[in-house]
Amino acid sequence: MKEIRLLLGFMMVSALFASCASHSAEYRFGAYSAAEDFYQKGKFGEAAGQYEKYIAENPQGSLVTVASYYLAKCYASLGKTDAAKAGFQKIITAYPKTTWADFSKEQLESLGVR
């Protein structure tokens, strides 16, 4: 009896993992996920475009603050310092009591803004 329960448990866990693996693409966040993929590969121009697209399509989206932060980081990586500074400052102004505001202050310091 114990062996049967163990076998059934193993089968249920296997089915659960198989289900998650087959549906993983459904749980992506469109342009945001594409931006993350590009960012991780160091393709900051492509990433910036996708972050901009996500923000435009989801102005009240749950990932807008994060997308805005990484968009500003992309600008900094691309040498678009003024755009990066404006992006970080916007986060500090719009979301002052968040970790993203703290991160943005650090980024501004690294760009020479005090």
C-alpha cells in the first residue's frame, strides 16, 4: 500500500511539472519579457525598445516601475546619459518610497548627479 501511495505521489508531481513546462510561454509578459531577454544578452537598444513598448501598452501595469528603471539603465549603457538621468529622476519623483527610487538615486550618483 505504501508503495502505491509513493508511486501515485510521484506521478502527480511529474504531471504537475510537465503541466508547468508546457504552459510556461503563456505566463510571459509580452514586451516586458522580450525586453528582459534582450537586456540579459546585453542588447540594450533592443531592450530599450521593448521596455518602451511595454510602458506605452501598460501605463498602469504592475511592472512599469521596474521597466522604467531598466529602460533608464539601457539608456545609460547606450551612452544616452541625459535620457538615463531623466528616467531615474522620474522614478524618484513618481515612486519616492520604493526600492526602485533608492536604486535610481544610486544610478544617478554613478552618473555624477548629486
